[in-house]
Amino acid sequence: MARLLVMYKTPKDQAAFDDYYMRIHAPLAKKIPGLRKYEISRGRVASPAGDSGCHLVAILHFDDVEALKSGLASPEGQAAAGDLSNFASGGVDLLFFDTNEI
Amino acid sequence: MARLLVMYKTPKDQAAFDDYYMRIHAPLAKKIPGLRKYEISRGRVASPAGDSGCHLVAILHFDDVEALKSGLASPEGQAAAGDLSNFASGGVDLLFFDTNEI
């Protein structure tokens, strides 16, 4: 399996971010070909130090990194990526990788 | 469900990190009470820009954030946390949160 982690830093207007994310962005991201599972953080994103500076984390599951890259390169993936600038006013960090369960 | 993301920045000696992680740290982390599933990245941790600066990502699964906090606060959790300074020479970022599948 592979994972795409999308970490949204705290935006200027959190309520507007949440509304846009669920209403517009998540439906776009759900259309990415090869997406097997889509999880998002619920409530506070914390760190051991307390405030994490992160507002929302999305974990998108794909079969492997090749499928993930193909999904992101597809028109649907490009539409989702292109939508980030419409709401991710605090910035966003993305990481992707294959995984092993140990 | 809840997730603990542990993101290790690129260490000084990657081979020594990998050896220590699998031989010493992972067995310590596996003892954390309430841990339901333990995944680690395999191969390169990438970002859309290319190099991510991240060497390894661990995703630890717990039933909820309360179980996660209890696990981290336990002697086994404290032992795993205390071990980080023995090998995470590039630094480490931790985030934890409850999740919803959407």
C-alpha cells in the first residue's frame, strides 16, 4: 500500500476552510483514479508540545506509489491539486511513500 | 480510529538510522499499550517537489486519541519517546489526531 499525507497548516479562516474542504475539495479528491481509502483528521491535530500549527491532515490510500503518481497526474488529480490554492491559505505539506506493516 | 504520524527528517547516517530503527526502536514502539497497527514507509519518502527532506514516516494506529495519549504516557510509551534522541539525528515531527473515513 501507499499513502499520500496532506498536512494543511492553520488557515486564516478555519470555518471557511472546513466548509470549502468538505463541500468542494473532498468531492474533487474522491475522484482521483486509484484512490482506495480517504481519511481525514477529526477535531484537533495535536503534537506532544501542544499546538501543532496543523489544522487538518488527509491520508489518501493507493495500492502503490506508481498508482498514486498516476492518480495525481490524471486530470482528476490535477483538478484536486489545482484547487489547493483556493482554500489552503496557511500552506500545505505533501508526502507520499509506499508502506509496510511491521 | 486515531493516528500518530512520526516523520523523521533525513539523519546524518541513513544506514545507521535504518539499522537502529528496525533493531532497537521498532521493538520498543511495538510495546506501546493500545497500539493496533504499525506501518512504516518503505523506500523513498517523496513530495511533489521531489526531495521531501524526510527519511522515514511511521503511522501508528490506536482506537482513539485518548488511547493514544494513554499509550504515550505509559512506561512503554515513555521508553519509545526517550529512545528518539538515540537515533533521530535529523529531528522528528509528531502529529496525532482522530480520523474519519470520508
